[in-house]
Amino acid sequence: MAATAVRYLRSVGAATAVAPVPVDPLPRPALRAVADDERLPVDPGEFRRVLGHFASGVTIVTAHDPDGSDGTGGTGRTDGTGGPAGFACQSFASLSLDPPLVTFMVARTSTTWPRIARAGAFCVNILGAEQGALCRAFAVSGADKFAGVAHSPAPATGSPLLDSVPAWVDCRIQAVHTGGDHLIVVGRVEALGAADEDGGDGDGPLLFHQGAFGRFSR
């Protein structure tokens, strides 16, 4: 019966469908490239000099690489049995209280970062005022950074927790973002501790300012 009705409507010239109403398209946004004269020319040396006025703490970020094959002849073991990895890190900061998150930045050219990423976890070892030599040892590329360095597994992730550090933060990798020539690594805190929980104040933190180590004095 419906087919009969359609044939009848067609025979008398009635419309069997509603034609769409034409709609004008929205205007295209004005798109243009940034001109050369709009870019602020920043000399890398001047950038480092000015930013060097910002004093920061110093840490060593460590992980237990399950593979250990970094191919650099440095901190990694090449026998496939895994081993510790780590690097000196100035760009560490707390990020969130709820959930507890921390962050650090690492150069995209770092040979240690792939080993930390492979582990999926890391421990931030916060250095004390007398640990400048330890920091320098972990800032050298292509050396056995853990030679003679006592450490034990961090409680949550098993990452190397260096002996005698005043504080530590044990984390699992939550996210990684790109930031120019660096990566921004976000870690979720699984465990943490500090030497002052035992009642000691120590010698204070190791500080870095204008290319040199320093200490905090009250």
C-alpha cells in the first residue's frame, strides 16, 4: 500500500522528500606562518647564562635496566642480564600532591634515558652538600658510574637507592612529553623517605648555581 501511495504522489507531481536547505560555509580562519621578524632571537650561550642565575637542587636519577644493553660501553652491561643506570639531574621538581607526582627533564640525546624508559620506573636520589663528587661521577658519559657506589633496591620499584643520600623518591613512569630538545618525564610516587626522619639534619642540600656547586647556610 505504501508503494501505491508513492506512485500516486509521483503521478501528481508531489514532492516525496524534503530538499536540504543550503547553508553558507563558515569563513576560513586567517592562517599564516610566523615571520622571521616576529621570532625572538635567543643566543644559546646567553640563554644558559641568564638561566644560570636560578639556583636548583641536584639529584641522581637511577633505574634498574632489565636488559642492560645500551651499546655504549658505559654504565650498561652488555651481557643481557641487566644492570643499574643513572644520570645527574638538576631539573627535578615536585608536580602534584594528589595524586603524588614528580617530574624531571632529560635530553633527547641521552644514552641513559632509553634504559630508564625500558625499566618503566626510577628513583630520584636527592644529594647532600658533601656529595658533589658523586654528582660529577654520574654526569660523565661513557663511564661505569656505579663503580664503588653502594646502593640497595628501592622498596617499590627496585631502582638503585644510593647509600647516604639525605632523601629519595621511588617512582613509576606516568607520562612522557616532548619539550624541544628535552623530554619531560612525569613519575607517580610509590615510596619515599628522608634521613631527617631519624632526627638528623645533615649538612643540607647540594645546590647548583651559575655552573658551580654550593650549599645552603642558615
